[in-house]
Amino acid sequence: MSDDHGAPISYIALAEGTPVLASDGTPVGTVARVLYDSDSDIFDGIVIGLRGRPGAHRFVDAPEVGAIAERAVMLKIDTAAVAELPEPRGNPATMKAGPGDLPRRGVLSRFWGRISGRY
């Protein structure tokens, strides 16, 4: 990323309204939302508002984001590929497993069952 875009920053510091550029440097929109899981520190991608199309948003998956800087985001894809990006959708449900969800087989499982009073 060139010096005029500022220093590299983390996706966590990326602000809404930051310009988004295609791989050839063409402005394609602005950051509307940064998607990440703060518990796992995993960057999922960004939602961009398309340039010249008010209300039109597209989801850019994390592997398609090349560099994030203070004043711009550079994508790894060209302008034509940006036009083909999907509209954003809701996030899928998060599934969590607890000790009660473990199979009741094995030495540790039987031991835990005995000390917890389950069996």
C-alpha cells in the first residue's frame, strides 16, 4: 500500500467510511461494516457500500482483502470481481459445546459422571 494511504492498521481499528480500492487502485466503495469474532480474534471480512450506488452493499470475504491502512483498504480483486460480490447476509448461528455435550464414553467421561453425580 502506498504512503498516501497511511500506515498499516488492524481490522479492529478500521473505520466506517474508509475508501475501498480494487486491486488496480480504482475506488469501488467505502467500508460500511467490519465483520469479525472478537472472542476468537478472527477477521471475517468487510461490507462495503458501492460507489455511485446508494444503498447497495457487498460482502468482501477476508481472503479478498489485501491491505488495510489508515485511509484506505486495498482489495486483492479487480473492479469486475467487486461487481460480482454477494450482498451481505446475516451471520450464521454460533454453536458452543459444554461438558454435558461430550460423549459419555471413555475413562475421563465416566470419571466426570461419577464425581458430578450423573451416573
